Amino acid sequence: MHMTIRQLQYYNPAHKLNVPLLKFTLANVLKALSFLHDEAKVVHTDINPGNIMLTVNDDTILENFEKAEAENPSPSKVIDDTRTIYRSRKIPHPTGDLWGRPVLCDFGEARIGDSHSGFIQPELYRAPEIIFQMEWGSKVDIWSLATLAWDLFEDEHLFDARDTEGNPSGTHHISEMVAYLGMPPLEYTQSNDITRKVFDEQGYWTGGSRSVTIPKISLEERVSGLEGKEKELFLDFIRSMLRWRPEDRKSATELLKHPWMADMK
């Protein structure tokens, strides 16, 4: 591997992936998730731009790296007389169009099976069932994939998840979800003591102890660079992953067949 998808994103002066590259990236990640969820019964739990890397298709990358190391060795030191560590050396960019294929990496936080509890996921990629401390399964990866797609295409996070003082806030995070998705089903709002802190008995938003209000934002207003049918399909693709109830989110296999991904193999 030679570069994360985040590094590739920022290699572009606009700090965005164009539509073909975004679809290509998502198609590869969805194929990985389709295998993980349906066959291996594994939940990745840490879908983010730093965990998607490009394969080395240009052999000159390694050849140039080897030559540079031979001519100017990286500083190193021996630890406890048992191992040697080296300062990192930047890997050169590939030539031409030999950028490689996006691959889902880093399974250090993966879980086997489809029924778990506890906190997982980078904060801004966190599914609502994690914030509400509910049982969770493979569909948490689908939620994260939606936020990942938005980040790569818009060069800004879909969720801010901070209070007015800039501190991380689960209540503000949920309020943004309500703004984008609408109110969850009544039975969802009454699932446990945590959901009942921000929703009343009728399922209406209360905003918790600080009376956090629902922001006036929408996916339609925030998406940029797309018009007409392409915008409509992209938003439908995103919305099919951003659902309150995990069982309502499309699976990775289903998403590969979504009309917005129709031109990908």
C-alpha cells in the first residue's frame, strides 16, 4: 500500500474526490463489506478515510524508494538491544494512471458476529445506536460508509457533533441526525433511558438537559457539485444508509446495485 484515500483526496487542490473516483472507491469498499458481513460475519467498526489505502500498481514506487534508502539511509536506533526502528520515509507518487485500487485495511477493532455492545467507531462516523448504547451489528459499517462518502465528496464532515463551546456533544450529534432524517419511530425513542433523555413519551424532541435545538439544515442544501438526476440519485444513495433503525439500512450487497452505482463493475 502506498497512500490512504484521505491523502489522495488532499492531493487534489480541491480536496475532493470527483464522482467517478468516489464511485470507484465506494464500490471497492462495498465489495469488501459485502464479503465481511455476508460471508465472514465480521463487522469492521472503523470505516474512515485513513483505513482505505491504495495498492501499489506502479513498481517504480518501490524501486525509487529502495534506491533512495540505499543512497541516504533513514536514521535508526536500536531498542533494548532487540529491535531496530527507523524514521519513516515518504513514498513517491505513482506515475501516469497507476494509482492502484482502494482496499479496506486495519481490522484491529473488528468484531466477529453480528450482535455486540459498547462504544466503537470514530466519533463523527458513529451510528446512532452506538450513541444510544444499544446493541449493534454490521449495519454500523453502513452508517459510517455514508458519512465517509460525504466527507470525500464534500471535503467537510456531514456531522459537527459539538456544542456551542466547541466540545464534543452526543446530544448535538443526535440533533443533526434529526435534522437530516426526521424523527425516529416512537418505539425507537423509547428504547432505553438514554433515548428518553432527548425524546419525550410522545416521541418528540426535548434536547436533553441543555434543551439543544434541532438545527435548520438539510442534505439537499448541503450537497454541492451535483444537479438534477445525479443529485437525486446521490442523495437517495446516502439516505439508504442513514436510517435510524439498522434493519432499514441497505446492505453492502444491495448498495452495489443502487442506481447511483449502476455504472460500476
